Amino acid sequence: MPVMEAAIEILYQSSQLMLVVATLLILYRLGRGPSVFDRVVAIEAIALAVVGYLLLESNATAGRLYTGAALGLALFSFVGTVFLGYFLGLGEFPDE
């Protein structure tokens, strides 16, 4: 069994590293995005990366709190993105 636990720990650490790298790349896109739409998508992607991290922690600690928080964050993020897309489509927010 120690071999399986070591493999799981390696996968857990590599998953955390991939989430951090993805978040850094998304932050770069957030700062450099040529339009407001790109920035909205980057904010949504950051929220999804946080959801992924919460679910990863939930799996590692077997806690329900992280799962509920991830579900709530994903729901609010989706609704916020839909509203921002709707208002940006109407031209309510100025484009750069």
C-alpha cells in the first residue's frame, strides 16, 4: 500500500502545480486581454481554477465543506458571467 499512497501524493502535488500554473497564465490574460470580453472570460476561468482547487482539497481531506463552497462559487461565477455578458452585449459597459 505505501506505493499507492506515494503515487496519490505525487498526483495531488502535480495537480496543485498545474492549477497554480493555469491561474498564473489566466492572470496574464486578465491583464493583457485586448477587450472586456477577454477579461470577463479570464475572471470566469480564475473562478473555475479556484473551484478545481477546492474540489482537490475536498478529495484530499474528505470534507464536505469544500465541496459545498466549490458548488456555491461555481454557481455564483456562472450567474455573474451571464449577467456581465448580457450587459456587455447591450453596450451598458464602455469598451476600452
